[in-house]
Amino acid sequence: MRPVRSLFERLLAGGAAYQAASVLSAALALVTLPLYTRALSRADFGVAETLLTFIILASILLRLGLGEAFVRFYVQTPQEERDRLARTTTTTVLLVTTATALLAVALAGPLSSLLLGFEDAGLMRIAVLGLWAFTNLEIAYALLRVDERRRLYVTASLCNVVLSVVLTVTLVVALDQGARGYLAGNYVASVAVLLGLWWALRGRIGLRVGGHGFPLGALLRFGVPTVPADATVFALNVVDRAYLLRAQSAAAAGLFALSVKLATAVILAVRGFQLAWPPLAYSIGDDREAGRFYAAVTTWYVVVTGFVVAGLTLLGRWVVRLLAAPQYFEAHEALPWVALGWAMYGLFLVLVTIGGRAGVTTRTFPAALAGVVVNVVALVALVEPLGIAGAGIALVISYGVMLVVLHLLTRRLFAVPFEWARLAHAVVLLAGVSVAGELLLPASGVAGFVPRALACAAIAPLFAATRFARPAELAALRDLLRRRRR
């Protein structure tokens, strides 16, 4: 059996490669955020970000679960059959997205009224272009991930990031195109990168379905049952902004969207994990080895993301003041809750993989549906008295419900020896520092910043003092660091 250490190194290497563009994107987003928040009103920012989340939700539906099925089948398919698998997947998604885009362009006006509460056909057509490009680009990236072609993945994604930022700054700041410029800047670049990847992968991009293609029915039987669950899970990111947009205002949706932007550090970790985790998790043939690895990953995922959430809880006010225009300061109220919600989403991915490993993809949906129902109820109950903080708390509550329900539904499918004592240790320590700091320390000025920063810095020593890490884990970390320096 492969040692857990080698699996961790593969996970870290894959995550680092897939995060490279995200890190650059996040860095550029943080640098340009002061420009955007001064060029865009809170309402424009809220409308644009709401459409961006709708695009991702619609993309999940249009992919028909084929991305997930492709990754799952790829590791089980003989080498000589993999090109057929890739062509069937890319062709199907291309045909579905193109047909949908043509219909949506024709109905752009009514669609904008339905989603936003006002008609703007031009803005909706840009969103449709984004939907088409984003969906097909996700499939192209999936091809690179399963082959672990990290260099091409990084090159393509970095080009996408840089071109997107240049176009968005030009359209929003220089040309004052508002929400339209913000959307167009994000997705015109994606079209260019997608065409480049299609050329690079032309041997694996097909124009026919059926005949000598990989059996589409097998892909759909695995993938389609995942769609309701995936769409329902992501709907949490749409429901809160859509509810704020309608029940409060576009400005409130803009503040909440900014809190999501500022939770970048957690989102980076989750997205890197989301990209690197499934191919590696499914590639482990031995069930006992997989169970031990899943448990260890869960423990350290909680530690790493929990540390970031604690930092944003204690220092969020200063982060908002540094990176956004003054009229966006209230975004700090939702920031800790949004960061915690994103961290919990990563745990949800671990449980989803357990069901996928057992070949059961239908049990995620009841958990996701329970989460959305709870989210809607919590939004109605909490947003009125607490504003955008209430929306963040609703998100956390809903993810908590989803984790509990999904664990109950999957624990008999595949045995994972979760390290419950160490998980409790980590949660108590991280929550204790965060809550104590937030309640007891000043919330403004140097007198607030310094002790809160010291509280963040104390987290790692507290883990060491309470002997959280095992000797073998410390030895593996030292060995990894030594080899990275060479």
C-alpha cells in the first residue's frame, strides 16, 4: 500500500498546481478591488455578482454531471479508450450549452426580469456568453486534471486570469461600463482561453456523439443523479444573494458579495481541494488505505481552513477597510460567517466522495435539499433583524444540517475512521480563540488590531502546546520541507 504521506504530497502538489491561477486571481482581485468598489455602486456590484452565481448554478445543470462522471470513469477506463471518453463528454456538453445559449439569447429580456427584477437584455446576453464559455471551459480543465497536465492547466488558467483582469479594469474603470463591463471582462477572456485549449486538446475534442464514441448512457447514469445534489448545494450561494436582492436591496446583495470576495483565502483552499481531491480520492484502490487517508485529510483540512476563518473573524474589519471603498465597510459583518460556510463546504466534498466511491450518487440530494430548505427558513428569520450577518449565519446553519444528514446517509456505504477526538480538539481551540477575541478585544484602531493579531499568531503555538500533531506527522512535515528546499 502507498503510505499516507505520499498521498498527501500528491494532494498538495495537485492542489498547488490547480491553485496557482486562483492565487494570482485572488491577488489581482484584492489589488483591483479598491478600483472596482469605487467605480461600481453597491447596487451594480450586487447585480453583477448575483448574475455570476446564477451562471455557475446554470452551468452545473447544463453539464448533466458529465464532468463528475468523466473523472470517475477515466481512472477505470483502459488507456486506449480514454480519448473516446473525452470526445463523448466534450461533444455532449458543447451541444447542450450551444442550444441553451441560443434559446437564452432570444429570451434575454424576460430572463433578466425573472432573475433580477428589472429588464436588461444586454446584460443578460453577456451572462449567457459567460454561461457557455464557463461550462465548456470547466470540461476542458477536467481533461487536464485527470491527465495531471498541470503545466498546461496552470498556463491556461493564468492567461485567463490576467486577460480577465485587464479587460475588466479597462471596461469598468476606464470606460465606466458598470455591471456590463464587470461581466464582460470576466467572460470574454474565458472564450479566448477555451478556444486555445480546444486547439491544444484537438485530438480529444470530438464533434460527434454515438457511433464509435464512449457509451453516453453509462456517463449519464452516473452523472445525472449528481446534478440535483450539486445544483442544490450551489443554490445556497444563489439563494442568499437573490433573497437579499429582492427582500433588502441590490446594495445589500453587493455588501454580501463583497464579503464573499474577501473570504478569498478560504475559498482558495476549498477550490484547490475541490479540483485536486476527487481524482486522487478515486484513484486509491485499497479501501482501508482510502479510509485512513480520507480521515487524515479531513482532520488537517479543518485545522488549515479553521485557522484562516479565525483570522478573518478577528481581523475582518481591517481587511475591509484596507481593500474596499468606505461605503462597503458593513461587509465585515458577514465575513466570518461566509468564510466558515465555505470551509464547511470542503467537508461536504469529502462526504460526497464517500458516496461516489461506493457508486451511490443519489444520497447527496436529500442532504442538499435539507440544507436549502433550512437556508431559506433561516434567511427569512435572520436577515430582517441582523441584515447581511443574518444571511451569513443562515449559510453556516444550512451547511451544518447538510453535513449531519449526509454523514448519516453515507456512513454505512464506506467506512472512514474519522478522528473525532482530534476534530473536536481543533474546533474547540479555533472557536475558543475566535470567539474570545471577538467578544473581549477592542474592535477598532491600533488598540484593537494588535491584540487581535497576537491572538491569531497564538493559534499555532497553542496547537503545539496541546500536542495536536502526532510525531509521525511532524516527521513527515520536516521531511517534506527538507526536500522542497533542495
